[in-house]
Amino acid sequence: MLQGLVHILRMIKFEHTLFALPLAYVGALMAAKGWPGWHNALLILLAMVGARSAAMAFNRLVDLPFDKANPRTRNRELPSGRLSRGAVMAFLWISCAIFFLSAWALGPWCFYLSPVALVVILGYSYTKRFTWACHIFLGLALSLAPLGGYLAVAGSLGWAVVALALGVLFWVAGFDLIYACQDIEFDRKVGLQSIPAKMGAQRALWLSGLFHALCVILFVLAGWMSRMPWPYFAGTALVGGLLIWEHRIVFGVRLD
């Protein structure tokens, strides 16, 4: 049983939750003008873990035929047989239950909107089958994190957190463009949609750079609109510097 849990955590890349969680907490901090309290912090943590775990499990299930065929992914836990479809399905339902219960505890609007959020989060897994804008849709799914964190504390939304969410959308979409360059030939071969497969790697990387420039501008705008303290802007500057460093590396690599 313990080994099965280890495989599940590897399958959903549980450690990556640590990268998504701050997005929700920034929204909560923005709404509270400071620490939102341990009660809200814990419930936001549970909601994020539940939502992301459900999304990853669902993605692995619906992408199983492609993961089996792709040399880069065929050794993952589900296509390799280290996990069964039944075990992943059970984990998916448990994750959904954690998400809904956490949303219910965070307040009525969080609960009412939780099915909409889950449809967007899970729906991303199908977008690559019919649109090259799948990267934008993934960004939209992750942009719900700061919106949810803000809504959990304030009970409503504001323009500052909308700017923050748009920044997250472009941030995530930019990274996904870089990631998708690994599968250009496979996507073209099996008919999956992506910007790199449609436009080529170099153009996709230029678009990724544009997305990341927009995300930094939106992060600064969100901080200015909500009167965030200086550590927020220092963190944004650090993010901008890291993005510049990253793109200096990827622009020098030809992937077509």
C-alpha cells in the first residue's frame, strides 16, 4: 500500500504543488491585506492539493493512449503498469471530494463556483485534441488559484486579483509553450494540437517570451492596484530576472 502511494505521488508530481500553492496564497494575502489566518490558510492548502491532484490524475487517465505511444512518457506509472486505472480513478474521486469539502468550508461562493472551477481544471486535458490554444487553457486553469484564494477571504473579487490572475495565465502558458517543444514531432504525428507543432519551436519560444513579459507587467500592475508591500515587488523583480535568464538559455537552443 505504501509503495502504491509513492507511485501515485510520483504520478501527480506532488512536489509541484508547492509551486502552485503560492498563487492561491498571494490572492488570499491580497484580499486580507496581510496574513489571512491559519483557518483559511489550511483550507486553501487542502483545496489546492485536492484540485491539483484531481487534475493530474484525470490528465493521466485521459492521456493514457498517448502516454503509451510517446517514448518520453511511456515509462510513467500508469502506462508502465506500476499503477492500475482503478487505483488512479479512486484517487481522482478522493481528490475531488477533498476539493469540494474544502470549498464548502471556505464559504458559499467558493462552494457554488467549485464545480465550474473543476470543469475548467479537468477540461484542459482534452483541449490538445482540438485547439492549439491549449497552453492558454492551462494558464486559465492555474489562474483560478489566486482568484479562489482571494474569494475565500474577501467573499468577492476585485480588479487587482483579476490582473494577478491574468499574469498567472500568461506565466503558465509561457512555460507550457517551452515544455511542449519536447513533443513537436510526436504531436504532429498523432494529430495533437499545440503552438510549437503548428508554428515551430523558435516561434513558440518567442511567443513564450512575450507571454512572460506580459505576466511581469500584470504582476506589477496587480501589486500597485492592491497596495502590496515591497517584498511583493522584490519577488516580482526576482521572477522577472529568472525569466530573462531562462529565455537567454532557451533562445540559444534550436528545437525544430
